[in-house]
Amino acid sequence: MPAEAWIIDGYVDEPACLGVPPYISPYIRTIAGVLKEQEYQVHYCTIDQIRADPYLFPSISKANVVVMIAGVTVPGKYLGGTPATLMELQQIGLQIRGPEKYIGGPIGFGYSPGGGEKAIIQAISGFDHLLTGSAPEALHSHLTGGRPEGIINYTLSDKWSILGSDVIRQHPSFPHIMCELETARGCARQETGGCSFCTEPFYGPPVYRPAKGVMDEVASLYHAGARHFRLGRQADLLTYQAGGGEYPAPDPDALRTLFAGIRERAPGLRTLHIDNINPGTIARHPEESSEALSVITTYHTPGDVAAFGMETADPEVIRINNLKASPDEVIEAIRIVNTVGGKRSEGIPELLPGLNFITGLPGETKDTFEYNQQFLRDILQSRCLIRRVNVRQLMPFPGTRAYEHNTLGLYYAKFRAFKEFVRTTFDRPMLERVFPIGTVFRDVVIEVQGQLSFGRQMGSYPILIGIPISLTPGTVIDVTVVDFGMRSLTALPVPVDINHLPVPALRWLPGVGKKKSAMVAAKRPFDSSESFRTIIGATPLDHLMVYRKT
């Protein structure tokens, strides 16, 4: 009987890696490969499964080895799962008796309960070993007689990523999972310290993964049933395989090789998206960046988001924190991404920027928030499109410059007011531009059931969609936009079946509302769009409506 190993996914979220459902991180798959290479039978579960079923502990305790991956180094809010807390990690370590227990991932940098609070470094009681450095290499080292310390080595980890790819079948959300793909680790600006708050410089200067390794992993994941992929494990995807320096120019040919190879090895993929893009790279190398972005939009799938970590529009805060780009440079980068990615496919923009703001940075004053608001007002006036804006409080980690020097707590009221400004003044009008009424979203996966069920497409920063019908989680449907929230949409199933829509859903039809919904219900069944128009007049959903009588 083979030795058994369990991987417990406590979820990770780093500046350049996401592993909160529906995402599954590279850590999990590569760790599974290490264990399989050592001839362990690999079992996998998530922290949410443990929360729901504490009786998993007896089964896990029978294993020979347990590896827990956890750690959040950027604050976030999640619909698909909740990352493990420090208390939960300690409880898990103490309740599992018998196996050799390892813990790794960004938890090694420290733990913070959320934005606005400093992280602390402390030993996680109950675990025998902390996997330091690169977790898969550290685990391999210890299982083969060395210390639990690892230096990234793609010659080894590329092999493990293939061996461990079928672990995705054990994910509770499978097949609706996003496979985060690693293309590099480290920061090109590491020699100057990088941004004052970021943990990515802890990995050192960039180490780029060979394109063949990524392609072979995609082929293996695709064979295992994966259809959704994101090239997210890199601080700036535009600089993949680029030259040296703090702001290397993009190499469009390297990106073309990578994206074309992924498409060749996963011909029926449903999602291929990206994550981090440095606006400073685009502003400093506009021609090469435009070509690189064109490569991405040629091979990716629509609805993609290029996440810009601008952090602030205050020039002095930018200087003090060694941030990546000035406000003018970010505006130029937004313009270039809109020019290349603003075209629509089936009504959905191909590729748009997303903006990240962080408050609590060193040098921040009351004026910082006015700089930020004016920046967003300028974007609204420019008619450029922004997919989303994240506003977070600093979560500083030991070893970063912002850990000792920050402005946390000084301007909390200003932070709250700025966040409210973004939601009420910026987000809704921008959503109306990006996804006008009648926009169709294909393959929305329902995640929360209720009178208003919630779902999202698979993708990078997918918009939350509320559907005023009770739908079972896991249902996959097409929908069309009928209304807007501040950070979400309301939508109805496509085709819009007027004669069979539940009465509460009728009020969401454009031109109907609460008052006319009862009249529409009483007049059903309609036999044509003409008869329906006699009640509400013309509607932007005319071309999406059907009038079935049975």
C-alpha cells in the first residue's frame, strides 16, 4: 500500500499570485508533483471543506505527510472562499496527530488579519516544519534528506507541475476552476527596493520560467480537464523574458511564443487571461508595449483585465514609496490599453485596465485623497474605460520599508470617504460605459443561491452578477445586463423568456419596473414582440426576447 499525503489548501493571495477559489495556485499543483515523485498517494482538500466537515481530521491524521499552503500578503474580499486565519492554522496543526506536518507559502512572510493592520511573524504551533523560500523545492529538499529550504529551480518545478496537474480534479469547484500559471518570480525593481510595501522583492530579481515549461504544464492541466487559465504569477507580464534594468522593454516575440504555445496545447480552452501589468513599463516603452498588448489580445479570451498597481496619484507619496509610475504615466498607459484592448467581442471589451489604490503609505496627507479623486474625475472626462478600481488599506509586512514607516490610522475617515467617492461617483457610471444594458455574458457560473442568485464568469476580476431567480450553485447560464449596482450588475437569463420569467424578475426588465410588472404578468402569454410593446414600448432587449407559450 503506498504512503499517503494530504495537501490542505488554506488559500493564498500575493501581489503576483492568487489561489482563492475559483483559483487554484501553482503551489498546490507543484507540491502535489513533489509528493507524487516521492511515490505518495496524494489527497487534497480546502480550508472551506475542513470548516464544513471537521470529520476530515481522522482521515488526514492517518496520512504519512501533511502539507498546508497558506498566506495572504495583500488585503482582499472574496466570494469563492475565505483564506485560513492564524487561529485556524494553529488549530489544524494541533488537531492532526501522527503525520509529518509542513506549512509553507506566503505565510512565511507573516500574518495579518486584514488591511490596516501590521503583519506579525510567529511560528505556527502544531507544524513540524516551515517550508522556507520556494515551498516545492523546500519540500523536495527535506523529503530527500536536506533542510526544508528551497531556491526556485524551474528545471525541477516544471516537472513537478506536470506530475501534480491532476490534483485539480479533487478541487470542490472542478471543473469550474481557474489555474493560475507561473511565468516568473521576483521584481525587476528589486535593486532599488521595489515599492515600499510589496513582498514580491523578497523573491529577489526576476527569474523567468521557460515558455516550454508553461506550455507543457498547460497541456497536462488541459488533459486533466482544465479549461480556464490565467497568466498571473508575475509582477509584470509585459516584461516576460525581457532584458535587464528597472523598466525593461517588453519582448513581443517572447509573449507571442508563450501565448501561441498555450493555445496550441489547449485548443478548446474557455478562458485565457492575464493579471499584473506595470503602467510604468507601458509609459516608458509605448511602441513595444502596444505590440505586446496586441499579441495578448490576439490569443487571449475577451473580458480580460490588466491590473495596474498605481497605488496613489499623490506625486510626493509616489516619490517616497518608490512607486512605479506618475499619474501622467498611468493616464498614458490607460490610453494605450484602451486603444489596443477597447474593441469589443460579442459586446465585451477585449482588455481593459484595472486600478489598485493603497492608503496608509508613508508620506500620505489629507491632500493625497484629493489627488486620487481628481485623477478619477480626469479619467471619467477622458472617456477611457476602466474595468474596476480596488481601494485597500496598507497591510505592511516585516522586511518592507512601509512596515516601520506608514500612516495607518491617521486618515481613516478620509479613506472611508474616498472609498465612498469611488463607489458612488466613479464605479457606476464606468460600469454603464463598460457593460451597457443588453450586454450578454456567456457561461456565468452560479456561486450563491437565493431569490437574488449571484454568479460570475470565469476570468480575471470577473464582474459580480445578480440574477433575480433562485438558481442552483454550479449552474452555467448566459445572461444579459438589465441594471447596475456600484460594483455589480443585475441580469436576466438569455434568451429572455417573457412568458415564463418569474413575476419578481419581470420588474427588472427595462421599461417595466414594479408598477408595470403586475400588468405584464396579467397579460401573459404574449405571442410576439409587437404585443409586448403595447405594454412597455420599445426595449433594448428586443433582440434577446422570446415568447414561448409552453
